[in-house]
Amino acid sequence: MSEETLLEFPCQFPIKAMGKNDVELDLLIVEIILRHVPEIKEGAVTTRPSKGGNYTAVTVTIEATSKQQLDAIYQDLTDHPLVLMAL
């Protein structure tokens, strides 16, 4: 039984994660994602602080190869205590 998805793989896919403002949050998120993808291209990581500066949003655009890969990335991100949310 295969899982349905609207995505066609491989595809460019932005992974977004948020956490408390920390200078190393983007490095942590990239490290987690690199467990599941062979490389992250230059310019694929962007960060944006919240209005109040208490939180940081990190977006990493990867070449996704399967729904299972994306599910595993999101699971690892949400399991980490410094990551408050992953979209």
C-alpha cells in the first residue's frame, strides 16, 4: 500500500523550523537535515527573527526524493528539544 502525496519527486522543497532565538539554531537544523540529504546547496538556508526577537525561523530548501525522507526529517526536527515547530 503506497502513501498518496501531491508532490512529484524529486523536487525542491522548503523545510521550515522555528525555535527560541539562538545563534546556533540554524546550524542545528542544518545538521539534522543533513542526516537525511547528501548535501545542502549554497544559499539554501535562510533565517528570519520574529518581530520581538525571541524566536528564529529557519528555512532550508532541499531536493526531496520521497515522502518517507520528508517524514523522517520532520520527525527528527520535532523530536529535538530546541525546535518548537516544523512546517
